[in-house]
Amino acid sequence: MITLAIECATDAASAALLSDGEIVGEICLGAGRHHSETVLKSLDFLLKLAGKKIEDVDLLACTRGPGSFTGVRIGIATVKGLALATGKPIVAVSTLETLAMNLSFSPRLIAPLLDARRNQVYAGLYRMKEGGLPESLEPDYLAGIDVVLQRTSTKEVDFIGNGALAYQKSILENNPASGFYDARKLNHPLASSVGLLAFGRFCQGCKDDDPFSLLPTYLRLSEAEQKMDPGVEIRD
């Protein structure tokens, strides 16, 4: 099965092509370019390098959020367009679950954190199962770092992501046993992980996402929505 995956929910974007769960190729682009300008070009370049056409793809995958409002929209809109044009199924996965995949070697709990600004983070808590896929221990959420510290203070946790690096001092003061990984490549979600997660779920019989009803998971209302209803800040 050929899986084509994209990840552009953060300031870095990537595209990956997998065959039966094995990575064929991946393109990673750092911050500084608009994802709308690079995602389709990356997919096209990757397919050409692998000697494949979009018709050869069996499964499309992307992150559904949380993350950058614009980036999440671009990722979902891209796979929706490809799905409607080709009839291929889509599986969308959590950005935080994707980030947790970067620590698939960790025997401890994994807390992926994305900087949500406004002194908040998008946070989750995972552990790796046999087979190298993460298991969610609680729903992804948006909160101040103090809430994250309360939830993890008594646990042995490896923190990952730009949110973890932003609040590393506070986390270590609260939980000195915490683990951190400074390597930049480990602190961004990767399209190859998106593809592995989507392929695993599809093979387990999980229902694919309907391209007509697939929506982003922002966790936070947009600025326009908050202005309309300032008393509401978080969306499940």
C-alpha cells in the first residue's frame, strides 16, 4: 500500500511517501516559506523522484491539528482536494500524536507540547505501545504551562516539541526527572510519522475520514470567533 502524507501544522512542513509502512522518501522544509507555496510542489517532486504518480497512491494522510490555524487548514484542504480528485481514502491524525512518534524509543511517558503563544501550549500525554505506535492517555488539550506541570509533576515524562523547549526551565524546576531533546528534528512533527500512524490505523480497520466532513481540530477558537464570543476560549 502506497501512503502519501503531509504535515504542515507548525512552522516547518514535510511530505513523505511510504510503501507498506516503510519510508520511501521524505522532504522537510524549514520555516520561512508559506506552506501554500511549497506543499503541492513537494508532493509532486517526491512522487517524481520515487517514480510514482498520484494514481499509484492508495492512502492520503495529514494532521488534523492542533497547530497553526493556517497550516492545519492548508494540510486538510490539500488532502481533501486530492481525495476528491482521485477517490483515495484519507486518514487524519493528531499533530501531538505525530510529535510523540519522534520519541518512539522512549520507555517513559511522552508529553508533546506545541507553543500556542499567549503563555499557553497544546499538550498531550502518550506512551509507546509494542509495535512502535503511541497510545493516548488523555485527550489533547490547550492550557497554561502551570496546568501541564500539575498533571505531570509526579510522573516520569519525556517532553518534546517547541512548547517543551520554551518552558524547559519551569518544567525542570517542577519535575527534575523530566527528559528533554534539543535536536531540532525531534521537536517538529514529521510527515513520515503521519504516514506511519495513518497506515497503522487503516490496516487495523479504522474508518477513513470523509473528505466532505473532515474538519480541523484547533482546540482554540480563531481570533474572529473569540471576538464574536469572548467568553469562550477552548473548543473540544
